[in-house]
Amino acid sequence: MAPNQPLANPQESSPSALEERAVRAALAGRFVDLVADKLLATEEIFRHHLASDVPFIQEAGEYIAKGGGKRVRPALLLLAARLLGHDGEEEITYAAVVELIHTATLIHDDVIDHAALRRGQTTLNHLWGNNLTVLLGDWIYTKAMQMALSHGKVEIIQRLCQATLKMTEGELLALQRLGAPDLAIEEYFGIIDRKTAHLFAAACSVPSLIPPQRPEAGAVLARYGRALGTCFQLVDDLLDFTARESELGKPVLSDLKEGKLTLPLLLLLPRVPAVQRRRIEWVLEDRGFGRVSAQEILDLVRAEGTLEEVTALAEQYAAEAKRELEFFPPSDAREALEFAPDFILHRRS
């Protein structure tokens, strides 16, 4: 098979696959229904604060808003706020802040990864170059902090800054080990904990800092978010192997092509002969599939069963997140938060 030939996925049009997509659609609806109105308000604030009298920022902001997104983190924040009895404008502001922080990190990630596609759109760095794009990411992050300051809650600013510091540390650690075939599984989990799980934890726990503060609930929600964020990243890693490009909005096996070893391959490497390990190393060295096809790598991972192992691990983190919610009495918000792990486990983008 030629290196650039699309990856085979014989089950994608089967009746069971169609049924699964229908289930996923139902999952998505149930997860966000309770806060749908507030998510719309969050989206309006998000778009409003991407506006500027600087032409480039205005144009790029409109482009970002057009790209959409799952808005998982804002939805979690709004549901956590409802769980704790909040029903005001403040949590909507913080939901938009969290999404702006997430957007800024994605912009910087695309620059670092030399990515050309994000959510099916050409990336900002590919359109306008790295210099303008890096500064735009800085502007968006600063805008997010300015918005958060509008409510004067220093503890919330500290929580958001800490999460951002952890994300930056994770990116630095990942870059230092980019392309390294000897990356340890412990290192991998340390990186994804910083890069992904901490922002989930912050999003879920910020409402506990809105008066009346609930520190004990905040600790539980932070653990819930951290487990959920780890689950999210594991599913993200799986999708790089199992989803179609039309679902991902970027080429399949992009992580490996960018020099990133994710858990399915980290579990596989010690189990296969040196000749097969060398094929994976070629992709890391070349940053491409010139000497080995993407389909060969995918076939190898499927044969060793590591995709199923990572799926099982993601399910364990999902179950851990659900268990944390037993701290709270039954409610519609708790039910929605219990359903969020299922939504994440079944997502395809």
C-alpha cells in the first residue's frame, strides 16, 4: 500500500457503526441539554471578546469563531456551577474564559506542531505565519485573564493561572522528548496530566470558588475533572488511530508524524521485534510515512491489541470520574456530569 493511501476502516458503514453514531448523537444532547441556554450565552461572550480594532485580530477572531469546537470545558464548568446551586452571569464569564485559554493553547500547539489543519480548517499559522499567530495566542490568553479579573475573585485567577502553568510545563516536557523512542509510560502520563487534565480540573472546580465557596466540593470536582481530562486525552490518542480524517478534521496518525509517541504505541514497542520497532522509529525520524506506510503502523497496533488496552484504561478513568460524583446528592446536574464520561468515551472528534 502506498504511504499516502487512506487507512482502511471496513466497519465504518456497517449497521452497528451507524447505530453507534446515533447513540453518540444522543449522548451529546443529554450531556449539554441542561446548560444549553448558558452555553449559547458563553458562545456569544467568547465571540464578542475575540473582536478588536486591530484588523488582523478581528479577522483571525472571526475565523476562530467560525471553526467552532466541542466546548466540553465550558459545559463542564456550567454544569458544576448548577450542581453547586449557582445561577447567574458569573459562571458564564468563567466558561468563556476557560474556552479562550483552551483556544490560546491550541493556537500555540499548532505553531509548535507545524500543523496545517485543525477541526477541518486550515490553521492560523498556516494562513498567517508563526509570528502573527504566536502573538495572537498571547493576546487571547491575556484577554481571558482580563475577563476573569472583571469579577475580582483572586482565588479563581490563581486556579486558572496554575492550570495554564501546568499546561505550559506539559508542553515543554513533551517538546524535550519529541521523537524519543524511549519515552516512558510514566513520563507520558505526567505530560498528559499537565497538558490536558489540569484545565479540566480547573474548569470543574472554579464554580466552588464563587461565593458561597465550597472548598470540600471543589476538591471533589477537581478530582472528577482530572480523571475526566485523562480519559479525554486517552480517547484523543485512540482517535488518532481509529477515526476517519473527516471526523478528526486532520490527517489520521498525525501524532506519530509529528514525533509524538502516544500510549497505544508506548504499550506496543516493548512487545514487538526490533525490525517492527524500527519501522516506528523511521516515522519519528522522518516526520512522515516515506519509508513505511501509515496502514502498516495501524495494522501492527491492531494486531497487538493495544488499542483495546487503552480503551479499557480510558473506561477506568471514566468510572473513576463518576465515582467522585457520589459525594453529591442526586440532581439533574449530577446526572449530566455522570453522563459526560460516556460522551467523551464515544466521541469521534
